[in-house]
Amino acid sequence: MSGGNGSTDPAAALLDVRGLSVRFPTPRGLVHAVDDVSFTLETGETLGIVGESGSGKSVLARSIMRLTPSTAMTSGSVTFLGRDLGALAPRAARSVWGRDVAMVFQNPMTSLNPVMTIGRQLAEPLRLHLRSSKREARSRSVELLRSVGVPEPERRLDAYPQELSGGMRQRVSIAMAIACSPQLLLADEPTTALDVTIQRQILDLLSDLQRETHMAMVLITHDLGVVAGRARRVMVMYGGRVVETGPTESIFEDQRHPYTACLLAAVPRIEAPSHTRLAVIPGRPVDVVDPSPGCRFASRCPRAQPQCRHEDPPLRPVPERPEHSYACFFPVGSAEDRLALERHAVGDQARGG
Amino acid sequence: MSRVLPPEVPSSEIEDPSDPVGPDEGRSPIEEGGLGLLTTGTTGAGRRRRRRVAVWLAVGWLALVIGTALLADLLPLEPYDRIVRSLPPRSPIGLRLDEPLGTDGFGRSMASRLVYGARQSLLIAVVAASLAGAIGTVIGVVTGYMRGKVDETVGVLLDALLAFPALVLLMAIASIGRRDVTTVIVALSVLGVPGFARVARARTLALAEREFVMTARSMGATTWRIMFREILPNLMPVLLSVMLLVLAAFIVAEGTLSFVGLGVPPPQPSWGGMINEGRQSLRVAPQLIFTPAVCLVLTVMSFRVVGEWLGDRLDAGEGGR
Amino acid sequence: MLRYIAGKLARTVVVLLLVSFFTVVLLDLAPGDPAYAILGADARPDAVEAVHADLGLDRPIYERYADWLGDVVRGDFGTSYRANVSEAARVSVTDEITSALPITAELVVLSFLLALLAAVPIGVYAAYRKGGAFDRAASAVFSVLMSTPVYVTAPLLVFVLVLQAGLLPATGWVSLSDDPLENLRHVILPASALALEMVPGFAIVLRADMIGTLNEDFILQARAKGLSPATVLVRHALRPSSFSLLTMAGITLGKLIGGAVIVETLFAFPGLGSLLLESIQARDVNTVQGVVMFVALAYVLINGAVDLAYTYLDPRVRLRATA
């Protein structure tokens, strides 16, 4: 089930996730938030994880850092720098978080403690992991704020989060995350809650920091545009599963999974004539409570066939480019007549249903 | 005891878990974990089962207490006139075959005194709570519906009433009259009025916006008719739940009054009075204090359990509607 | 900001006036002639008349109240009128209050501290391990505690710790300045009895706030920084969760007066509580009014302090207030 995804030598990989599954019991049933996800990440590499809300991408990131609720049941392995993170004792694990692996959260309004000054929050990882003294931590904090583009850093140290704008707060969060020069940064929708103009600045900032420190990054987003040009590889998730993964250009130019195609098609294009209808994916995100077998996208897929509803499609590599894999029985671009058949079937369904 | 509301403190979101009447929400303070037996637990099913057991136990105890109190005269207990005699002090005899709970310092049957004391304490609590409920509800509905100057003036007066430390108010009122049951009832009622008024007012405010009130108004119903035929019946369930919690508080309050010498005068038995009297014999005969104390605690707990459960059911019903 | 304070001050004054007026009215309604209570049943008529004149009982209540108010503004709370106390031995109400105050103050402060000391860790841990065995056990215990009045817990504690174990003295008060250790031994039991009454309220409220806070993103962020659970709980979660606790503390103060009366009577402490009780029973108008006013004032001041504490705890409130 784990497809080839471009890693030449798993032993050299910075992060190696194998068969990770996360389930929660809820009053409605067992939620399969993440279902058998595998990928690897090299030093300095950027992986983009794309999916809508409910696709499991956030849960995936959090489960790497063991930040899931206590009721969550996790299986599979997460290996970082050769160490199995799942098997670490709590104290050992805590020496990894914030130091070697760090996370930036989506909403800068809520991810900073409102009753603590910026300075104190910044200093915490420094004093904890690097054993800095108060003075050292303070001067390093000023540097950090400067490096993320916060003006007047000394003043900001004594400010509270509410006194800063959203973009500034996110910069502070990033500063907090890179404080101990981590090798891996998990960025969970770092720009979603920000203005479009700020988004670009933040993403550029992240890229710059990466280049300087050779830090690997997992960039999680629902917006394909974010990963274009910034991630070397992209992993598309839907319903808790990986539906397509591979080098970014390959995905953009030669997408195989219908969901990926829909995602790309849904991006509005400025060249399109005015009043062009926005292409939408019909239906709503799938509810992954006690899911039945079969492709999770089947209910919304324009070319769904009976087989799709009964069998789980495995990840298969594209013959010409093995780093690019997809999980679909009837991928885009294969057998055009199949497509015609599907349209027929869709028409039938539309008339009958 | 009624809670003294601090002026201007943003307490509207704060619910005092031991206060029978919560803040302007009109619902009893069901905090998650307020009665952990009932509401915390790992799975919903386990919690519900535990809660049901607790509620049934509470109902059972209350039935026992109320039942024996009502049927006291028919039970094989020492008759009333025998237990209100003030005999010269005699050592309390422990458990005897014909006296399972022993006797008190005056040779009077504990079991009998407990039962008649239950009757006394319950009577006081029920009458006082009903009085406070009736008056408080009327005040609450009227001020809540009519708003304006009436609401403000009454509000200020009630605030002033609440600004008194509760015990001081109780003591002051109780010391005005003769020392007897009526005085106690009056004092407790006065104490309870602001609480009920607050609940009733809050609920009325919410209900006044609802459609059925608009409908009644458009059909030409008078203000009084709306208040008492439309709004009041809708308050009943909530008031019942609050009433149970107030009962619990009043049983405790009666004991407090006895303590400061203003409660039911001896030799009439009441749980509070028995606890107070038993103090002297703490060293030699602790059961004189602890038997009525246990009864009191169990009864108070039972009222709270049932009251909160009712409140929960009603909230769930409201939400579902 | 200034307007806000002025408004609150005005409201406070109104409330205090109403409270004192109610007190006078209530005491006036009480049956019995205070003169006879003071002088004894067989007092001479002219002595009775003198007392009447002294207390102003021959004048309407409004005049009496106005007089009293006028005196109060000048700091004079009048003299205390107790039965069988000769003219020369009468003390001023102010003196009475000042000698009784430290005792009650120590009792109240100590019980508050004890209650917080117990309630905070319990509330925090119960929220952290919500639904677990500790949480459920704590809730069950609280349920019982909330149904147990102080006049049951106090004798229970006395029975166990004094009579059975002989660890602490039963009654009596030893002043702090005389003998700190003895003072502590005498006050620890009553303070604990009072504290036990407050702990459930505090812990439950803290727990609820804490549970809400622990769901916030910034807690997740703190954990992602590698901080230990203890650090996250205490340094990050506790402060934002303290508001309900603070309000609760202010509210509980009102109930504490009642508890203090009972406890002081039980343990024979000459504090404000027993002073109040005695003076009500003795129809000692001046003392009653003095104590009630003092208590009401203290209550109001403390709530003011609570409001100030809000601004310290939550910079958001501070920013809003100055904006």
C-alpha cells in the first residue's frame, strides 16, 4: 500500500512515516481521520500536503508530534532521524518537540497565549531546550524577531499578542518555531487565516528561512496555489487517505486522480474570459465515520464506477515516473472512451436519481 | 443561603455551584462535574447509568424521609408528646432492642425525634420555599415582562436585599418575631424571594420574545393575562427544579438558625435543633449530633441530585424543541 | 475610567445607605424595650427614661437614623449598649469592632488560603484528566461537601482531631502576638472547617474554566514547544482560567460572614461574628449597625479589589479599560 514516493534511500530520510492511521471514537462512531498514510522527507526538502478540511492533513501533522487528543488511537510508525517517535518516553519526546521538530499553527489569533508577553513565549523554547539564561534568551529573541521581519523587536518583546496584527503574530509564531533551529518544520495552513497580501510574505519568509538553515518543511494547505513553486513534492489527501503524491510539476501537469484534477480545475484563472463559471466539486467532504470500503471520493467523483465503491484503490506509480503515484482505478487521461462511458453513467444517474 | 451578589462584578457567566439559584440564566447550576457522580465519566452510557442510579437512590431516600414524616403518627414510634418533654438530663442510652437509634440526653427516643424532626424541618422548608417561590415568581414575571421603571426600582431594592450578608438578614428578621416556627418560615421566605425573582425574571425575559406571546398579544390578550396564562405555565418546570435546590438550602438554613439560637425552640424537635443540642455531648455521645447530621446531609444531597437532574432534563428538552 | 469608578462609588454609597437603613428598621421592629434589656427588668423609671433619651427612642426613626448617619460621617459609631454593663464600662462601637476585627480577619484569610491551596491543584488536575478516576472521585466528594453545612463539618473535625486524636485544642482563642504557635493550633481547625465549605465551589469553577482553556490552540502550541504538562498547566493554562475563580472568591466572601458567625460561636472566638450575634440578641442597636456597616463596606471594597485583580490577570481587560 505504501507507494514509491521518490525517496531513494529510506535510511537517509529525515522523516519516515509508514502506515500511519489515526482513529477517534466519537458518539457517532469511529472516525478514521488518517488512514494508512506513508511518506518520507529528506533534509531540507519541502513537502506540500494538500486537501480540503476533513481530509486529515491537520490530524496527520499533529499525530507526528503526538498532539492528538488522548482518545485517539494511532497505529503505524513515525521515524525521525532514525528514532521511532512513537516509542519514545514522554520526556524524551518532549526534548524533540520545539527543538528538532517544530510546528506553526493555522490561526495566529488563537495560537499565542493572550496573557503572556511575546518575549516570554519566545524565550520558553530557548530556555528549555538550549538552556539559555534570561539575558541570552532575550537577545536571541530580538534576533529571531528581526529575522522574521518584525520591526522594532525590542519593543515587541514586552507586548501582548493582541497588540499585533495577524501577520505579525504569525511571524512571531514562526520565530518561536525556528528558535532552536529545528530540522523539520510542520506548517499547518500557516497562511489560511491571513490576508492575501500577507500570505505571500509569510510563505516567502518560510522559504528564505529554509534556504538559510537547510530546514525541511511540511507545508499543509488546502490551496494548491500555495505549494506551486515552493514544494518539491506534493501529497494530495482526501478522506484521510493519500490519493496522489509526487513531484509538484508532475502533479500539476499530469494529474491522474480525479480529485486532484478537480482541485486544479477549481482554481480560478485570471486569463479565463469574464463570467466564467467557477468549477466546483459537487457534494461535500466525506464523513469518515465508520467508513465503508471503497474509494472515499467515489460519491463525488464524476467517473465513479461500481468497483470504486467496493474496493479500496491502491497507490500505483505512474509508469514513466515512479515517484508519482495515484490511487485510482480509472485515472485521468487513461482510456478516453472510459471517460465517455462515465459521462454516460453520470447522465444516467442524473436522470434516474 | 442566598448568595450575595457583588455589585458590578461580571458574574453573569459565573455559576456558583452551591447556590440553588444560578445567575440570570434561570437554570440550576449544572456544571459539568457539579455532581460528578452524575455527569463525569468516560462514556455517555456509563455516565447515564450512574446518574440514573444516583437519582433513584436520592428519590428513594426522599420518599423514606417524607413518608415517615407524614405517617409519623401511625408508626411504632414514641408518641409526640413524650418526646417533647424536658426531663432532667439522663445519660443517653445506646442502642436498645426497643430503641434502635438510642435516646438523647433527656431519655427521649432518637428515632422518634428524628422522624418528627424531619416533619418539622421539611414543613418549614416546604412552606418557606413555596412562599418564596410564589412571591418571587410573581415579582420576577411582572418585572421581567413589564420592564421599565418598575423593573429598575424593584431591581435596586432586591440588590440591596442581596447586599446584606445572608446570615445577618436571617438573624435580623428572625429576631424580630417570637421565637417559633412561623418566624423561621417568614425569615427564610424573605431570604428566598430574590433568588426566585431573579430566575423568573430571566426566563420571562427570554419567553417574552417568543412567538406564542406575540400571538397572544395580537389576539388582544391583556398584559396580566399574558403573564399568567402564557408565561407562568412555561416557567413551572424550571421553577420546580429550582424549588428542589432551594429546599436543600433551606434545610441547611434552618439548622443555621437553630445554631444561633433563633430556630425552632426546644423542646420541639428539628434536625437543626438536634444537631445544635447534641454539641454538648460530643465527647460522650457523638451519635446525638451525627445521627441527625447524617440525615440532614443525605436529605440535602438527595434534593440537590433530583433538582439538578430535573434541571438537566428540562434543558435538554428546551434544546430539542 | 474615572467615570466608571465614580459610577461604582455612587452605587456603593446608595447600597450602603439602604443596608444601614434596613438594619435600623429591622431592629426597631424587634419586640421588647431595649432599656429594660440593658438595665434589667426591675430598672427604675427615671433610669429607663434616661436610656430612652440617650438612645433617642422617643424620637421617630428617621431622626434617629439621620443622627446616626451624621455621627458615622464623623467617624463616631456610637457606644455599645449591653445588658448589665455600667455606664463607665461601656465601650465605643469602634473599639469593639477594632478589637474583634483581627480575629475574624485572621480566620477569614486563613480559611481562604487553605481553600485555594486545596482547590487549585484539585481543579487543575481534574480538568487535565477530565473524566478520569480522580475527576470522578473529586466530584463525588464535592457533592457530599456541598451538602454538608459548616455546623456539621466543624463538630466532625472536632470529634476526630480533638476528642479522638487529641491533636488540637477544642475552643478558645490565643492572639497571634501572644503566641504564634498556639494561635495557629487554635485557629487551624475552624479555618479548615470553613475552607472545606469553600473548596468545592472553587474547584468546580476552576475546573470548568480550565477545561475550556485546555481546548485552546495556544495550549497545543505550548505542548508543541516541548513543554512538560506541568509547565503547560501552570504557566500557560492557569492564568487565563482564573476569572471564574476570582469572581467566585468575591461571591463566597458574603457567605463567609455567615460561616464565621457559626464558627466563632462554636470555638468561642471573640471575633466580629460572635460580636454580631451577641449584639443582635442584646438588641444593641449601635453595635449591630456598626458591624453590619463594616461588613458591607469590607465586602464592597473586596469586590473592588477583585475587579482590579481582573485587570492584572488579563491584559485584554486592561487594554480595553484604558482604550
